Amino acid sequence: MRDTGVTGVAVRLDTPRGTVTARSGVADLVTGRPVPRDGFLRFGSATKTFVATVVLQLVGEKKISLDRTVEELLPGTVSGAGNDGRTITLRDLLRHTSGLSDYIADVFPEPGAATYFANRWSTHTPEELVAMAMRHSPAFPAGTGWEYSNTNYVLAGMIIEKTTGHSWEEEVRRRILRPLGLRHTDTPGTRPFLPRPHAANHQQFAPGGPLVDTTIAYRPFDSGADGSMTGTAHDLNRFFAALAGGRLLRPAELAAMRSTVPVPPGSGHPEGTRDGLGLFLTPLSCGGGYLGHSGSGFGYVVQAATTVDGRRTVTVSAHSRAGDPETAARQEDALHELVDHALCRAA
């Protein structure tokens, strides 16, 4: 991965035989210090798996149903421009079959470093983010297609709060972080700084352009239920192993989470990937597949993956992103090859 141009890479693999860590490149381009071992990371969209787990726990407790519509759960929230919350279920939100527009383009309207620096301190409420998405017509009628949209999980976080009376952050801490002892995982909300030690994140906003230090979060889309959590590879591996191993969900809800739909080609996922409820199933070259979720933002990519029994779990963090699409694709391919190799080796 380093040889594809990634400035810094860290890997942690946990197996029944022990732990293997690896790192390459530098933690920042100024000092050239090494990438820290088990440093703090932005989880990005891997946050969605935590949120989906809370929702499915509530399903198991009969407090909510996957077949309830968004209109029933959040009356009047999803409407306008052809959007209709009466046709979208909670299940559609969690597996990205809602058709709802992604609000990301609204909060980053002009791609480039200037927009990052101008807007990175801005914040929006979940209601404001959903309202932005409602200005756009849906990509397809709910349940008839698949398209990744962060708006889905902003709504899921709102539904958790409406159902429990507590924020999604409080429920994640109470139901997942404390029981598993994930002391280095946090739901920082709008706090934009990573704890130390951490590698710096570097974004190339245009092909051939400079690598810009983007370690400070872009708060317009790094602050909510769709991608705000931070932590370590140790904690992320522990979470995914516990989830796959049946320690967080009852069998019926875990089966629902692992009930998948195809991810269309060209969606940025390896061929044959399928999407469940906050959890992707990706084929392995040695047969079968792995469960996991990636996260990305300006200057970083994190991939968490586990065998279906939770016995081998790996987290890879890459601390720069290229502006050239071909280079970015090579880096993504190298990441997926690394994950495949780590999970296919004999235990």
C-alpha cells in the first residue's frame, strides 16, 4: 500500500493465535515520525455498524420494527421533491435501499482545499442535514435499487433518539462500548481533534496537487450517526469480532443484519459485495466471505473486516488519499488485497 503512494499505513490482525501488527510509511510529512502502533483513528462510516447494531438491539427488544416506515417513526421528516417517508422502511435505511439523496454534496459543494478550510468548523443538526437531502428527488422508489447515502444513517440516529429518549451516542456507549470495554472508542460529536497518538491524514484534492493535512475533521459530515466515531484498531477489531460472534445481537437480529442485497458494479466495492444492515459481505479468494465496513473522509480510509465466525479480524488504516482516480483505485485494490490475504491465511 505504501508503494502505491499512501503516506502511512497501519494494520492490526487479531486471531486465536495472537495479534500481528504492521506499519509502513510516516505518520506525518513534516517530522517523518513512524506511524504509531494502535494509534487513534477516525472510524468514518464504520460508525454505521455501531448504529445499526443499536437499532437491531431495539428490534430484539420489540421496541421497534424493521418494517415500520420512516413516516411512522419520524412524521413529516421525509417529504418533498418526490420523497415519501410512507414508502421507506427502517430496513431500507439500514441497507441503503431507500433511494434518498446523500446530503454530502450539499455540505461540500465545491470540491477543493479552499472549501475544506472555509467550512470545516461549520456544524449542522441532523434535521438540517435531512432537510438538505429532501431538496433532491430520490434516485429510485424505495426498495427497488441500491445506492449508498449517508442521509439514511442520519435518520437512523434520529430514530434511535425518538425510540429511546436518548441520543444515539448515549445508546452506543451504554449498549456496546461499556459492555465490551472499548475504553479508547469515543463518540466525539462535533469535537474535531483526534486524541494522541495518531497519524496525520493527508488529502490530495486534485491530481498532481499538494497533499493537504486534513487531520482536523470536516465537521459538516464528520459529526453524526453516519460517520463521527473515533477509536483504535484494537477496539474496532474487538467490536467486529463480538458482533460476528453473536455477543451483541440475538440470532434472529444477527441473521437480519446479515440478510443482504447485491451492491451494483461501479459502487467502489469489490466485485460480488453484498450489503446487509450496516454490514457488508465481501467474497474471499479462498472461498466464503468476510463481514465488515469501511470508513473514509478527507485524507484517510479505514477498513474493518472479520471472518463470519469472528475468529480472524483485521483493521487497515491508510492515512492519505490520492486526487488521481487511477492512483486512488490502485490504493483501494491494494487495501482489499491486504484484507483478503490476512483473512485467508490459515489460522
